[in-house]
Amino acid sequence: MAKECSNSSCSKESCEGCPSKAGQGKPDFHIDLNADSSIKHVIGVVSGKGGVGKSMVTASLANQKAKEGYKVGILDADITGPSIPKMYGLKGPANVDDKGVYPAVAANGVKVMSINLLLPGEPVIWRGPVIAGTVKQFWTDVIWGDLDYLFVDMPPGTGDVPLTVFQSLPVDGVVIVSSPQDLVRMIVMKAYKMAQMMSVPVLGIVENYSYLVCPDCGKKLSIFGESHIDEIAAEIGVPVLGKMPIHPEFAELVDEGRFAEVDNTDIAKINI
């Protein structure tokens, strides 16, 4: 026998359109993309903690897809710690008109939107709901144009912003970024479980800082310890997309705002 609704204000008629009615599934919280934009694929780049080079991986993926001839954008969702504009040498303020906000364009054609382009040099001292609302506006108010790939560089952890992105944007999948430290299992599992809970596919894992190649002898030095990413990936059933070594030359290009020149051959092997 079906259980009756406990809400006295409900009737059979008023419950007919309720999304929680049996067989109706979960409510859809997706928001509409800007009317002057068309985006084919949305890829989130996530991590269970900070300091693992997530923005480096995001920008490397974007560079690679641009090199392959695709139209690419980066939505910098790390509102309180944005770094993407600095990497590409982009400065605000962004252009705004009656239609919306226009992303900045890097030297290699990658379009970028970040809070740094709207409030250049200003610290963002906002509470969670305001930050989450800004991320939504980067989807609804930014005129991205036609893009094949939009990479979303998310802040570390499992807070308001990742939740907002997963619920509000049509994310096709996420790439988890980790490092070889002992914390790696916790880093990966937190991100993996959140993606699972939000029904977002995990495309795979990228291990950053895997090793350093000695400039004198060419030996691989495991600065952050031996990697355990293969066994962890096997445990949760996702592929290891790549293992990125430490590239001192990349760090120099980041500091000079010339990341558009980076050709990360370790990322070139990744097919998403």
C-alpha cells in the first residue's frame, strides 16, 4: 500500500507535478547558459586539497586542446584564490556591455573568466553563498561564444563552489588532480566520493609532482615520495591519465605570465 503524504496541505492533485513523486527522479538545478554562448563539453578539474597544482593541470589541458584546434575556455571558479589570469598574463578589468561580460583571451586563443578580471588586485572577502552566486554568473552572464571545451578550475575541497558547479552546470566529467604524498588516498577519495554523490563521471586522475628529472644525470628523483596512484586508481576503478613531473621552466613561464607558450607533453597523452 502506498504511503500517504504527511503534509496536510497536499492533495493528490497538488502532488502530481512534484519531482519527488515516485519515478520522477531528482529535481534539475541546472541553470541556462548565456544566450550568446554555445559550449559542447564542460570538464571540471578538482582536488581534495590545495597545493597539488590543479590550476597548472587545468591550463595545460586547455593549452593542449587549443593546440589540437579546438575552441577552448577556462572558467576560474577558485574565487578566493584565482591564479589563471596571472598564468596567462591577463589583466582586468574585463569588458562589459548590455549583453554581458566578455572573457579575456590568452595569446593562444584560450578564453578566460576569473574574478581577477573583474576585481583586479582586490581581495575577495565573501561568504559562501555570494561566492557560489558569482560562479553561476560566470555561466549565465559571460559571453563565451562557441566553445568546444570549457575547463572549470575549481577550488580545493568539497565546499560550496564544487557543489554549485556540479548542480548548476552540465558537467560531462571531472579530472582529479593529486600528488605522490601520503595524503594522496584522502585527496583522491574525497574528490571521487563527491563526484559519485553528484552523479558526475570521473574521467581519471592526473598525478602532479610525480618526480624531478635531474638536469645533470637525467635520473628521476621522487621528491615527494614514491607514487601509489596506480593502486588507488585500480581500487576505485578509474584510469590514471598521466603523471606529471616537476617542470622548473613551467614555473618561470607562470611567473612571467607566458603560460600560453607551455607545451606540456605529459598532458598531450590524455584523451578526454
